[in-house]
Amino acid sequence: MTAQRHRACSPGLSNCFVKADVNTSALLQADVRNAIEELPAAYREVIVLREFEELSYHEIAQVLDCPCGTVMSRLKRARERLKALLQDWSLATSEAARAAGR
């Protein structure tokens, strides 16, 4: 895999896919995809390379031409933001469903 291929994937997820098992709903996949696309480019890039391209920290550091420590800190921050975004969306969705059910 070349650095060029990985960089082509990072601006958006049009060439990438959300890996999911059979039980994961299409809605959840769309939420994850949307949340990833809302991340700043530096965070989105490391998430795509790690979680979808399955590169090691060292390989990501080589692709991005940065230290491994930077890769690890960006991944940590990206995962924290993803978690917060998905929790916010989940809360908003459940509140909307409750309001519609009244």
C-alpha cells in the first residue's frame, strides 16, 4: 500500500467503508461515517488509516511523516471526539423519538 493511496482516502470516506458485522444497522453505519467526516482532517486521517486501512502506528507515522507519539495522541483525541459526537447524536435521536411518541 502506498502513501498516495492512504492520503486519497483521508479527505472523505467516499473510497472507504465502515466495517460492520451483520447485526449493525445501516443507520448506525451512517452515524459513524458522518461523525468521522465531522472530525478535523488530522484526526479523520489517523482514524481512517488505523481503523479502516488497519495500519500500525509506525506505518501511519511513515505515511503522515510524523512521530509515532503524534499518531497516538491524534488517535486518542479523535476517538474521544467520535465518542462525544455519537453520544450527542444518540441522545438527540432518543429525545426526538420520545417527543414523537407523545
